[in-house]
Amino acid sequence: MKVSLSEDQRAVEELFSEFFAKTSEPTVVRRAEPLGFDSELWSKLCALDAPAMGVAVEKGGGGAALADLVVLGECVGRSVAPVPIIEHTVAVRALPEPSAELLAGDEIATIALHSPTSGLDWGLIPAGAVARTVVGPCGDATVAVAAEPPGVAPANHACMPVAFRAFERDAATTLGDESVWSRALSEWQILTAASLVGIAAKSLDTGAKYVKSREQFGRPIGSFQAIQHGLADLPGLIDGARLLTFKAAWTFDTSDMSDPAAPMSTDVDDNEVNDPTSLALMAYLFASEVAAQVTDRVLHYHGGYGFAEEYDIGLYYRRARGWPLVLGDPAAQYQRLADQLFGAVSTDDVSRKR
């Protein structure tokens, strides 16, 4: 796996970094609250053909690999852009024949993160408030359901356009078996991890700038060793989360998921994990922790100002916690990862060991 960006990836980074810096300033993010969606920004993003960027060329898209989309995801996180480009990208990639409207971004798609409960209710869905097409699991199949989005979201800490969505079985179009959704879910985890890396990286930049300008006792607070040590801990965590996210994406790009005989080795004792699904969840959980830790420390160094609405760190602090929670209780996700890496343990086994 290469640890530096390719020429194409550098071009993606330059394009979207400049784009979001100009179009998704903090004033735009605040203006999009509480729904968390800016239709004008989405239209500008569509003009760059971003909604079709990750779709295969033969389907009418740009053919970008998942590792290329990780670069886009980090740019989204750096600006906490109020657009569902991650959910849309993942959902459209799962469709065998995406419509022209979806490729152009005239219609928004998203992914359900959980199997439906009784009554075919997918529960709370990211971007469900603005997405017309939802890709999700239904029994042993992956289906797509199109319906008018509600346009409103329940009040939530991170101002995300989430919504509860249910469907009728007759209205669902089958896309394939459950593996189609499973891959889409892993891709969502990877791209969300990338966005959380972006949140952490931008928050660290914000914190470093603030401690250089904020003075106490006649000198910048960044000159105090306690502040310096606190910030010095963070770049390694961010780089680690970024590397793990790229490894997960690279593994998906280079693995033949359709071949059951394809090698997907996992040797935890030797720190060797090459299973794409496990790596995706690892990247997601680690990036979530890193984003929470970085934003917490930077907000702390802002003092009381960190809680003031006019200071940008609050936007990042809330989203660092809210974006990961849409998947559910982190403890349950850690349990799921442990089962994947070490094998599931039944309650009977636990009782016998006691």
C-alpha cells in the first residue's frame, strides 16, 4: 500500500479543498442548521460532477476508486460541509444502473445502516430527510426504495438531516443479495472515517492558531509547556487514523470480494488484519475516537470561548460526536469488531469461564 497521495489524489485534494474553503465557510454551515443541508452548496457540488465521481465509468460515472473518495471525504470533514455527498456516493455505487438524475445529483440517494425492524422500518437513516432513494437490507437481499423525503429532521446534536424511513415491500427494487449492502455499509464507514479525520485535522489547525494568538500573563498561551504537550500528542493520532482509513479503502480496492477463496488474512497476534470489513469498522471506530479527543482538547484550550456559538470549534466538537452516533451505540460496534477478529463468544461460554 502506498502511503502518499497519487497524482490524481493530489488533484482531488486540491480541487475540493479549494471548493469547500470558498463555498462551505462556517457562516454557510450555521445557516444550514438545524436541518444540516444546504441545497445551494449541493447544487454547486453537483456542478463539479461530484455525485457521480465514485461510480464506474461503464455506468456513466467518473470511475474514482474508494481511496480517491477518501480524499474527498476528508475535505468534507475539514469544512463540516452540510451536504450528504458521502451517503449519496455510497448508495449510487451500490446501484447496478443509477439513473441520470442520481448521477447528476438532481436526486439524492442514501444508505440505511440497519436491517429493518417489524413493519419494514429502517429506523433512523443518515440523509434520510433529503434523500429520495434509500439503499438498504431486506431479509437476505439488498433493495432500493424511492419515496419523497420528509424534508425535516428530528432535533439532533450534530444538525444532521437524519430521518426515520419505512417502506412497502412492493415498492422495493432488489439489487442483489445482502453482500451488496454489506459492502456499501463498509464503504460508508470508511468515508465517514475520512470525514472524521478531516474534522480532527482542521480542529488541530484551529487550536494551534488560537493558542498562538490568545494571551495570558502577557504571553501567548501556546508558549506554556502544558499546552504544547497537549497539542503535540494529537498529530500522531490523526495520522494514524488517516493511514488506517486509507488501508481499509486500499484493501477494498484491491480485494476480490466476489471470490470466497480470495485471501483475507487476520492474525491479530501478529498485528496483521487484511479483512476489508474488519478494517472498515476499525477505521471508523478509531477515527471517531480521535475526532472526539482532538476536538475536546482544542475546545478545552479555548476556555469558555469554546462554548460560544461564534467560535468555530463548537461546530466541529458537536459533529465529531454526532456523525458517528448515527450507526448506533459505539460499544455495540466494538463488540461486533471483537466478534469479527476473535470469534463470537456466547453467554454460555462466558458463564462457564466464570
